[in-house]
Amino acid sequence: MGRTKIKNKNGFTLVELLVGVTIIVILFSIGLASYRNFARRQELQGYIKTLTSDLRSAQQLALSGQKPDPSIGLCDRLNGYSFFRSGSDSYQIRANCSEGERIVKTVDLPTTIVISSTVSTTRFKVLGLGTDLVSDNIITLSSTATGNSADVTIGVGGEIK
């Protein structure tokens, strides 16, 4: 009787391993590119939320008539709080006092985020008297990394959208 040889097929060939690794690398590359794009979009949304929060804070301080901290300067009479776009990469929240403006907060944006607005300064008047605007101020944040942009609008009456 002749012996029959039984082949043991418990492993993978080199070609099968290379194909598997190539597929995994391609899927990982696609996932990484998608994640980077998502992270850049989220960065823009994070700065939009920060800007909106700062505007609402200035609005609330003006509505309540709360004077700024004396450590930033004397404020005998408060006229309101302002949003001031100080360049394409920063903005400030300022207290408008009879003695002049007091910087309450400065926000410097990263180089990938650009800020623009129809009016560079918007003042929220004290005690709910609205703003000094004659038309809506549209503030736009744009991402140079993704090309996306988002708007925040301050209405004449002081509403923030």
C-alpha cells in the first residue's frame, strides 16, 4: 500500500499577508484623512461657540450695568460693553466707561482661523437699550485649513444669532 501525503494548511501565504496589510493601510489612511478634516471643522465650531459666549457675556454685563473689575482701571460711569475686532486674528471685549475704554478680554485666534465683520465695533448699551448698530453686524469666522466658514449675527436690538 502506498502512503498518501497529507498537506498541512494551517498558515497564510506571503501574498495573502501582503494583501491583508495593504487593505488595512488603505483603510487607515482614509480614516486618518477623514478624522483630520473632522477635527478642523470642530476647531471652527469651537471658536464660534467661544465667540458667541463672549458676545452674550458682554451683552449680559451691559444689561446688568455691572462695572468692570477696578484692577483694569477706574470706571465712574458705565456706557456699555463692546465687541471690537482688532484684526483678522483677534477680538476684544471692552467696557465703555466715561473715562475711556477698558479691555476686559482679548482673544487671539490661531493662524488657521480668520475673523471678519461688517462693523469692527458693536456696543451693547446699558440696561437693555440695545446696540449702537444701524444694521445687523455679521461676524464671520473662516478656516483657512478647510475653507469652511460660520457666521454669528448681532441684531440692532442686541439679539445674538
